[in-house]
Amino acid sequence: MLGKLSEEDFAVLRGPFESRRQSPGNLGAMLILSIILQPILFVLAYVVGADQSIFPNKGQIFTIHLTISILLSGCSVLYAIPSIYRKQQKVQYLVTILVSQNIFTALPFLIALFFIGKERSLSEQSLMFLTESILLFGVLVFLVTCIRFYFLLKKGAYRKGTNKHKVRSNWETGIKSYLPIMTVGTVGILYLVQFLVNLSGFYDIEIKFMITLLILIFFTMLFVLPEQLVILYCKYRFESFNFNEKGDLKPMGRNRS
């Protein structure tokens, strides 16, 4: 579907590259930071969170997740090296997506579930039902965001335009088009809150707030993921989403990379 759209239809998505916020050098620095942050959250999940939690198959999840996290950490080190990321910017961006989704999607989600699993009045069946329900809401957020994103691209909402047009476009199409996503996410959060409130012996308000916040971060990252994937697609399709050897963003209107 995206193959029918032209380079100009994605022009606004070059913004993070034009500002150099997502230049290869900055992404390399972010990957280095992730090497520190990832183990901290991993320990929080599997040492603090999983301790005394009844969440099923913790051991298997730990083994698989540890393997994935080690591989991602190794890739982070590799693609933080200038001589490598300059030649493989597309792969670096893919690694950045995977690392960010592990840190801000998978780990917060697991931390929240492990803490919920500490409540002794819960059964494994009810905990798995909650897990499947939140995942379902997450999939819906992702799918609705993808559909919204595609139609905005098709309408030309991400083409370069005047400032007045951008402001009007962001207000008119942005607010209205966010409503389905906000509705799905809000229903998911309310479902979780109701579940926590019904647990009469479940910790205190601070723990409940922390769990709700972690699930909100989970939903937010699934909302961000479609844009990350489209930008990755653009990096493979268009040279203008990549930097030259001097570190300058390549201009639009060139052949595909």
C-alpha cells in the first residue's frame, strides 16, 4: 500500500533527521545509554517484580527475555560504533526500534504483570485473562494507529506545506483522528483500574498508580511503533532519509537507496 505513495507524501517524517535528533550519532548515543538502562529495568522486572509473583512460566520468560536482551545489548554496542553505523544506518535504526520497544514496551508490561501477580487472592487463570485482555487492547491500539497513519499519509497530511496549513492540519485531522486510539487506550486503562480496585487486599494506592502508569507507557509505545516502522520503511526506500559520509542529510528527489 505504501508503495503507491511518493517521497513527498512522507516528507514531514524527515523532521527528526532534519533536526538531527535522530542522526546516526545521536542514535548511537541512545544505544549506549540503553546498555545501562536495559539491565536496570531487567533487574527491576525479574528480581523485584517477579519475586513472590504467581505469574506463570516466569522461568521460561526470563530465559527467553534474557537471551533477547543480551543480543540487543550486543547490537547496541556494535551500532554505536561510528565506522559501522555510518555504513549501516538502516540496520542501526532497526536496532534502535527493537531496543526502545524492549525497554519501554516489554519491560514495563512485564513489571506491571509481575507486581499484579504478587496479590495472593488472584489465581493464575484470572492473571492470564488480564494479561490476554491488555494484550488485546494493545493490538487494537497498534492496528487503529496503523489505519489512521495510512489514511493520513494518503490524504497528504505528511507533505511539506505552509505553517498555517500545518497548524490547521494538525488541529483538524490530528484531534479527530486520535479519538479512536484514545478510546481504545482509555477503555484498556479503565479495565485495568477496575480490576485493581476490585482487589480488596492489593497493596496501596502508590503501587496501583505505578502499575497503571506502566501499562499506559505500554500503550503509548504501541501507538508510537507504526511511525517508527514507517520511518524505517522510508530509510530503506528513499535516500533522503539517510545521511551522507559527511554527516549531512541527503536531499529529497534522489533515486531510491
